[in-house]
Amino acid sequence: MKTDETKNFENVILYTTDFGFEETENPIIFDKDVIQKNARNIKFLFGQLDLVHKGQYSITCETGNTKYDKTLWTKNSGILKELFYLGGGAHIMSPFIAKGQKAGLIRLSATLSPKDPAFPAWWEQHKSEWEA
């Protein structure tokens, strides 16, 4: 989020009349530099979603909370929206379209949770992609 010291702003609007919603929401304003510094971490979180593991490029509230192991990572819609706003700020996802209640995603690499027993072997294979 922006602070008094923020110089570069990233405004995120996920629900807008341009895409069929009745109202355009107020923007969530991030510190652009902080979002850019954390874009890799945000991509890593999105990479744990089941839809990314399936190679899908659209996200809904239903698909956005299911991890690759088919478990729900949250039942809290507020927390889920926070992830979506981070995704919007990091240019990982587009605003939602009212018809279908979907947003587009960029192509993302599938990742595993560090808590997954298979993570150490996966990390050895993929760490060069994430540490570059």
C-alpha cells in the first residue's frame, strides 16, 4: 500500500463499468516500487493455484482459492481479494469482466508450497528461475 513517502503510484481497479459492472470501484493504491520489488513473490503465490498448474489463463473467486493439491488456501473472500489486488498491481491479472466474473492471467510458472514435502526436490530443479 502507499505511504506518505510513496513517489510512484500503482492504481488497481478490478471492477469497472468498462467491463460490465454497475459501478467502478475506488482504486486500491500501491507503492509501485514496492509492488515491482515483490512481483516475483506474488507470481510465486499465484503459481501455487490449481488453475496455473492446469495451464489456465482466467481466474474467478472460485478458482482463485484452490491450491494445486485441490485444497482451499482460504475461505475468506477478503483475503482472496487482497491476493487479486496484489496480482493487479503486479500486472499478473486484468480487471474482472462482469459476464462470467472472470479476470485474465498472464502465463505463470507452476510452483509448490514450501510446506509441501515435494518442495525441496522441486526447488532444486527450479531455483535458478526464481533466484535470477
